[in-house]
Amino acid sequence: MDYQLRCNNHHCRRHLSQQGVVTTCRLVFFFGFNHIFCIQCANKAFPGERICPACDTLLNEPDVQNKSGLNTFIDLSRIVLAGLSPSVINEICSRALAFWTYQCSQELLYQEYLGKSLTEKFNKLNQHLERVVRDANSEIGSSRNRCAAMKTDLDIVTQRNQELLESLQDKTRQFTKLQQLYDKLKRKTLFGPLQTTTRTASSDIVPSAVEYRELYLQRFFANRKLIIRQCGSEA
């Protein structure tokens, strides 16, 4: 699989397929390295102070940047290289290979940096997850202990309520018995003297035979005196 160039601007990293702007930076020119950027990043960076976005090298010379096509045909490359001396062709090939080597090494370093950054983020997230899981387990354990304690209290309260209910039922039965006994005594207390009084009154109302005779004689003599008095007044 062929390596695909990317924009050397760390904030861009766009794939380059058609065109790119290649710079020859003084900072890395001694080592035969170049940078390549997309057209958009080059238009933003070079109209001003012409500073390389990758290494911050000041690009003073006019030939330190060049727009190059990335899809050069093989026939065109043959025409360009035709007639050049082997030393020039060798130098061109060496610089081209050095450019690709530099780009591949930078890509590997960038991928290693990304891998390291992602590993650090993963470790931090893993540690955070472990703390969250540990706190969650601790909270779950505390909740279970509270639930167990509340269940024990509930059982104690339920048992106490059952005892109180049984005691209430017993007290209710005793109260019912006492109420019945009280009603019975109350009836006996209220209606007992009334019955005695009724019997006494009955005996007082009905006179005996001797009293009836005396009462008859009193009424007889009283009527006789009244008759004699009336007859004397008429004579």
C-alpha cells in the first residue's frame, strides 16, 4: 500500500492527492528535508511573513516554496529527467527519497504521539472509571447495609405491632366482659328496689278484711246520722 502525503500543518493533517506547496526550510535543509502543505494552509501562511507553519522557519528566498503537482505522469517525468547528467538525476532522486523518508518518519512520530496521547487519555479514563466503580461499589455496599438495618428495624416494628395488636384484642375482650358485667349490675341496681317498692305499694293499696269492715261501719253510721238529720229538719 502506497503512503499518502498529508499536510504538515499539525492543525490540518489533510490528505494531499492533487497539489501541494513544498517548502525548503533552512532549519532542515542541511539534512535534505522539506515540508509540504495543502493549498489552503499555504494561502493562509505565506502571503504574510512567509513563516513555515511546521518549523517556524522564516522563508526569505523566493525559491524556498514551490507549488507542485502530485499526480505527475510517468512520461512527463521521463521528459523532465531526459538529458540530465547521472549525478543530477542521482541528486534529484536522493532528495526525493529523503523527502519521502522525512514525511514517513514524521508521520510515524505523529502516530506515536497520537498513540501516546490516546494511551494517556485511556489510562486517565480507566483510572476515573475505576474510581467511579469503586465509589459505586462503596455506595452500593452502604446502601445494602442501610437496607439490611432498615429491614431489621421493620421486622422489630412489625413484631411490636403484632404484640400490641394481640394485647389490644385481649384488652378488648376483657373490656367487653367488664361492660357486660357492669350492665348486669346496673340493671340489678336500678330495677331491684323498684320491684320491692311495687310489691309494697300493692300490699298498701289492697286493705285487709278487718280494715274493710271498719271502713264500712264508719260509712254506715255516717250515712245514718245524715238521714236522721234530714228527717228532723223536714218535721
